[in-house]
Amino acid sequence: MSGRCALGFPSFQLRRRSRPPCPSLLLPALALLLATAGAHGAQLSFNLCRAETLEAPALPPPTLDAAGKTLLRADEAHTDENDVVTLIGNVSAFRDDQLLYTDRAIYEQRHSRINAIGNVRYLRKGLMIEGERGNLSLNDDTGALDNADFMLFDRHGRGNARSVNIVDRDTTVLNDASYTTCDPGKEDWLLRASYVHLDRESGTGIAHHARLSFMGVPFLYVPWMSFSIDDQRQSGFLAPIIKSSSRNGAEILTPFYINIAPRYDARLTPRYMEKRGTMLDTELRYLNPHSAGILDFNYLRDDQLLGEKRHLLSYRHTAQPGAGFGLDIDYHRASDANYFRDFGNNLGLASITHLEQRAILTYQAENWNASARMQRYQTVDETIAPAQRPYRQAPALTLRSQLSETNFRPNYRLVGSYVDFRHDINLEGQRLEIQPGITLPMYALSGYVQPALTLRHTSYTLDVPPGQTSNLDYTLPVFNIDSGIFLERNARWGEREVIHTLEPRLYYLYVPYRNQEALPLFDTGIPDFNFTQLFRDNRFNGADRVGDANQLSAALVTRVIDAQNGRERMQAGIGQIFYFEDRRVQLNSSTETARRSDIVAEANAALTTTINLRADARRSEQNGRIDRAGLSLGYQPAPRSLINIAYRYREDTLEQTDLTLSWPLSERWHVVARHNYSLHDERTLDALAGVEYSSCCWRFRIVDRRYLNGVASNTTSEYNRSIYFQLEFIGLASLGDNLESLLERGILGN
């Protein structure tokens, strides 16, 4: 489980799923000042916005027996009768991983104690402290430094303190301290505290009178705060989130983190919405050696706009309860159909029609696997007629064999399933399906042929009134032959040597006709016809219908493969099915008599190292027109530089354009934009524009978004406009809404 940093009141940590830099008021690493292991180097780079090199005077290389000993060097050295050494001029002291420089030092050899006076510099891996004077005991790691400036190279942080007192190996106290990650000479943001107590044993720190200022203007004061200085988590408030939308008005979220146990934590987030009231968002997480899960519950006692209760429950659990066993639980339930429209933040959530509720137990053995599933759906869209809503499966049992294939030898397989279908209105019953099969793979370098024969037996026990037939069954053989040839030649793709392939493929399928009109339709439908459908042995989804077939699929696939690294630069395919007989088994239509299917094609290509193309199309055999198409062209010369143009078309139902942009204007300025438009409905679905300014130690993002709150084709759907902002103090924390996930989903992940 990711660790979290939290403050007693309040914290600056915002992210929920990963452990960010702790909002440690004064360098959690200072608690490790003289206790962490590491190695010194002759040169250290303190990199913030620009690199500054700190040169360390050279020391004689340690000898093999130098471990645990103190090595001293100076222009002058004097020793008295008490083994006290006075060092003068360019003093350096080295012991294990600790390095000390000063103008003058008194070294008590008996106690391994150094009193340093003038230009004191202390170095360890990732840490440098400079002060006017100080004393260090190398035996017990105690000491003190006055007027200390420090730098944390790993964290790109720096600061100062009037005094640093190392009480013991685990305790450090700082007085009048400050911290920033800005360049030396710049303090765009600065964190100050009057007193800081760091306890390494408990992994906690306590600060008093903490003040955070930005551009010289104080805007946050905390009288007392507790924070983590290592990977341990602490309970406390996290950074508040402030945003505004036209649907809910101004919103303020104040999350409170609860560290329950090492493997359990929780978060309580009151969400105040100006127009609706206060919702409580609760999250419980756990991570055990063999299980993990998240429980979310959002509850609004009284929606001031609707005058009713609103809630959403989500539970996700995965586990390995024993050797070979796996458990997956995914449960979601909303109070009403408009929950996601009112409280979601994108078109996809607003368009949800069903929420899945399932539990699956699986078992994996060497040559077979089995599963037991309980599944149901909450129909969120109440406009869907009750008879059209999905069945409950209580339970669904599946058994599959998985014997390893052997070339040129018969290979056997077995699939079996039992499902009990329940519904509030429609016919209910149980379905048993058994599918034994045999294949004979014959592969060679130049091609392959693989015949397969499967026997599908399906039987039903239906809950019907007395006198009606309750037991139905059918048995069908399914025979297919899959074959292909691999042709290749050497070619060039620009300046690169490539291998160009042509891969013709033929797939013959034969299934005899059986009258199946008396059989129920529990979970069967017709999938969208695409390139993959050319090579399926059933044109229906589910097991309630097996399509009769006497057909041949012909396809041609071509690839361009980089000869040097094996990377596939381009893949394209086109294909069609040729029917030798009419298709008599249908769901809601008459017999299909066409002799050929629609032509389907798809392509993916990396045209250059920065330009990618994806395309698919389907040409109707009936009218000769393209009735489905998609095109996406992306240009991405750098990780955060992207221009993507997409077009999606479905005849009479959908036609959309989607333009996304993420582009740096300069070293500090960056813009993002998206415009998703429905040509079919003549309306904008989602529009977003934002700008980011980034300096060496802070960045600011602001995004204005207007998106459709509902199904695109619903002309009554309303728009929601939201303004998001985020101010991030690099190396410390961020304030405002977390825009990274929004931008990755809407821009970079498009």
C-alpha cells in the first residue's frame, strides 16, 4: 500500500493513489542527519533549475583499515597531553561516510568529538549543512550547528535554521527554520517554522507556527502540524480542493486521512457544494499479503436541488485465498439514474446505463481451470424497458481444459458451463453447455493449416407453468479449417531496412442448421461486425444461438517490420466472408440471403518516429457505401507534446470529430486543448482549454471545461461548465484540483 503524508492540521498532500513527497515542513532527511549510511563524493551537484557544482577538497584515499577511524587533515596541527588536537587552516575530517570542513577545529580524540569554528561544512550522501560553528560527536551521532544552511540534493531542497541540535541518534531539533526548492537567491515560495522536532524512531515530525508564503505573500498559517519523515503514514487533514461548476456551484473538499493500521487506511472527505449541500465521501483501503481492496461510499443526505438522498457505493476486492485460487469482487450501486450526470466529471460517466455487480472465484491447475461467478447489473438508465434489462447469473460455473498444443499431433480440449439465469419479468431457467473439441495444428515456416472439430451440446431447464415444455436441448457439430501463407521480402521504409510481408488467410466454417426458435435468449446478441469477426465460429455472442454456416473468410494482412529491432512499423488487413448458403438462424430478422458480407479493413502504422496512424472501415455490401469508419492521426515528438486528430463515423447514428492538443509554447508555458464535436447532432460534446506556467520550483495550471452532461444524442442534455486550477509547490505539495488525471484521460490518453 502506498504511504501517505498527513498533517495534524492541515496538510498539503493531495494525491490519493501514490505516495508523493511528504509535505515535511523541514526536511525529513534532517532526522537522518548523522544516522543514515552513504558515501561522500569529491563533487556534488545541487540541481534545481540550473546545476551548481560544489567542489570538495581532495582527501587521501582511505586505507583498508580505515573503517570506523577518523582521518584528519589541516595546514597546522597541535596535540596536548590530553590527546586533544587543535587543527588550524583548511581543516578536513573524514570518518566512514561523513565529511567535515572548517577553518579551525578542536578534536577530542578520546571521545571522537569535533568542535568546529568558522565556515563549517558538513557533507553526507545527498546532504550538505553549512554553519558558523558547531560540534559533532562521531561516536553517538550527536551535536549542534549554529546559523545552519542546508541543501538536500536528492529533493532539490534547501533551507536554513538558527540552530540544529542533534539530541541523539533518533532526535533532531531545529529552531527558526525555513525550506524551499527554489534556486539560491530566489524564494518564490518559502515555508517557515519556529520550532521543529524530528523523531526518527517513530518516523514523525512536529512543527510549531508554520507559515507558507508565495511571492512574498503569506497565505497559510498552521499553529501546529505533525508530519511523516519516512515511509510511515499519519492521520490528519490533507490539502483542500476548491473548484466550481455550473451544475453544483462552488465546491470545497476537505479530505481527512486516517492511518488505521500498517495495512489499512481510510479517507473521509466532506464535499460542500453550494447548490446541493454537503456530501460525505468515504474510502477504506486494505492491502494484505493475499488480498487487496477499496471500499468507497458517497452519501448526500439531502440534495437541496432535488430534495432527496443521493449515494454511490463501490467495492473492489481481489484475493488469492489459496494455492491456485483467485477471487474478484466488483460491486457498484447508485441511488438514481442522474447520479453520474450530477456528480461525474466527463461524458463517459454521464452516459453509464448499467452498473455491474459481480463476484468471481477461479481455480487454476496445470491443465485446466474453473470459475464460479455471481453477476447482476443495476440498470441506471431507467428509460430502458424492464424486459430489455440484463439477466442475473446466480451462479455461472465454467470448466476449461488447457492442454499444451503439439504441432502435427491431435490436440484435445473441453469447455463446459452451467448458468442459472434469473430475471424479474422474463423467462427464467438454467443452461448447461458442453463443448468437447479436437484440433490438428500443422505449422511450417511458410504457412499453416489447422482443422478443428467441436461438438456443442446445450440443454435448458426452464421455469415454465405446468403443461409447457421445460426441457430443451440441441447438439451441433462445428467444423472449421484455418489456413495461411507467410510471404516476405526485403524493402526500405525511408532510411530503414524493413521486412515486408504478405499474409493471405482463408478460414472455412461449416455448421449445420438446427431450428432454435424455441430456445430462450438469456445472454445472446449480435456483435459489431469487424475484422476479428471474420474468424469466429459463431456470429452470435453467448450460447443461446449457434449460427448455421457454410462460408469462407478471405483476408489479406500485410506488415512492415524493422529489420534491425523487430519493431512492427505497420500492419494492415482487409477481408470479406463468402457465403455458400443462406443463414437461417437469426434473432429478430428474416433469413439472410446475401452471398457476401461487408468488407472490413483496419490499419495501424508508425509512419515516422513521431507520427502514428490508425484507421478502420466497413463497406456495406448492400448499398456499396462506407457505413462505419474511424481515423486517428497523431503527432507526438515528445512525451508532453501531442497533436491528435480523430474522426469516427457510424451511418445514421454517429459522426464525430475529436481534436486534442498538448504543446509547449516556451520553456515555461504549456497549453492544452480538446474539442470533441458531434456532426450528427451538430453540438459540442466536450471542449477543454488550459494553460500551465512552470518555474523551477512551482507551477500553476488552470483549465476551463464545458462538456455535455448526458447522452450525446439526447437533445435535452445540458452542459456543465467547470473551472479547475492547481498550484503546485515542487518538492512540497499542491493546492487545488488534481489536473494530471484529467489531462491524461482527456488529452494525452485520447
